[in-house]
Amino acid sequence: MARSVTPMASRSEHLTAFRRRHFGSASPSASEAVPAAVRVHCLSTGVVRPKSRQRGVRRYLPGGWSSTTLPVNAFAVEHPAGVCMFDTGQTAAAAAPGHLPGWHPFLRLARFELDADQEAAAQLSSLGVDPQRVRWVVLSHLHTDHAGGLAGFPGADVLVSRVEWEQARGTAGRLRGYLPQHWPPGVHPRLIELSQRPWGPFAESLDLAGDGRLLVVPTPGHTRGHQSLVVRDERRTILLAGDLCPTAADLPRAAPAINAWRLREGAVVLTAHDADAPQALGGLAPASTGGRP
Ligand SMILES: [Zn+2]
């Protein structure tokens, strides 16, 4: 469920001030300055249960589910200009029979377990933030456990890499394991090509809010159009990394240049299936060393 960084005020104090600033019951007073910190919430939208066999054709047979699971994390970033979701997690519909096409080998190897109140939009509501007022949704890529909760944010500007969108469409997209048939009708994504300028170890970047606090950066590998979000404030730098690698502990192998930057900057790397992401976010525990999505 939702975990968040609350560096200064208590959560209730903060949320009251946040609602007032963004959703309008009163204008912020002169004494109620916008906090310097950008806040990040980890919203774990249920779990994914893999097959217990990692190899061989028998893993495609019915049953044989692992006794262990991994979380399916999405993240909500409270920026002074509005709320930005990074990924939307899974939809509860995915836990019902028939949502995932049984003919696809890739989709036979994972089972999603969540209830409606575990969807990202429902969790955001429970934090006191109206999901209809989310300003941006940045999707790392279009696999179902990242785009599944998209329908819960109907008012958002949805940003998808143009390469990813083209990979995920039509029959070819279905054969690659995407579910374009479940894309919410009426949602027209902004297809982005990151051509602004290099930033740190990243070849390109898009400064989403114009203040350097939310940077969309390309991290191809898991999929061709995979992208990540750098979140910065006066206190820390966080890389929301989707499926760039299973956990931050895998970063040296998966992306050495990004790992070198992480060490230089003291950045926190949070991935979609890292069970320790909430603790790493809160600075309560070191990054995980285990788990594979
Ligand atoms: Zn994926």
C-alpha cells in the first residue's frame, strides 16, 4: 500500500496544505510557503506471482505458481505545479480470468493479484489527492503492469515514448506481449521524442515542469522505448526506473554508467518490482539485494 516520504511536517499536516494549494479550498497564505521538497509516494498495486519454474516448457502448463511474489509499484510525485504519476501499476481487472490472453507465452508466466482498492488511483484518493486532478502520467513503457491503471487518471497529460507506442500497437504489439486492446478509449497520449539535451549519463532529457525537478530520460533495454523519471529537489535525487533493472542492486550490471552517476550523486533508484522501494524512499533501510520480476 501507499508509503511516502514525509520529511518535515506530519502526513496529515502536509496533505491538508497540499490539498489547499492544488485543489482549491483556499489560496496559500504568505506564511504557508510551498515546501522545497518534492514528495514521492510509492503505491504498490498488488503483487505479481511468477511460475516456480524459471526454465523449460513445463512452466507453461497450468498451475505451478511460486510461493513468493513481487510488488507492482507505481509512484506519485507531488510537484508544486501538480501531481505527476510515474507508471500506473496494474488494474484489478487483470486478476480476473480472461484479461490476460492465455495464448501468449510471456503472459502465461505471471499472475497478478490485487483488489480494486489497491489500484493506484484508489490509493491516491486515500491519500487525499483526487486522481482526476493528476496533471501528468509518465509511462516507463506499455507493459500491462505499468499502464494497467491508466483509466484511473482521466484528466492527465499522458506521456509515452513514440518508439514505445509504435512497438505496442496492433497485432505486432500483441505478439510482443503488449495489450493494446486494453488501452482506455479516449486517452490520447503525448508521444514524446527526447531531443532537448543530454543530462547526466542520459543521452537526452525532457524537463517536464520547466524547473529541472522532473526530467524524463531514455533508458532503453527492457523495451526499446523504455524511459525513466529523475525527480530532484533541494534534498535528494531519485531515479524512478520502472523495469530498467529488477532492483537498485542490479544497476551496476544493467546500466554501469547510470550506476556511476547514482554513486556520484547519492541518488536513490526505485524500480517497479523492488519490495524495498518504500523503505529506500523513506531512507529507513538500505536498498534491496534480492528479487527478480
Ligand atoms: Zn515490463
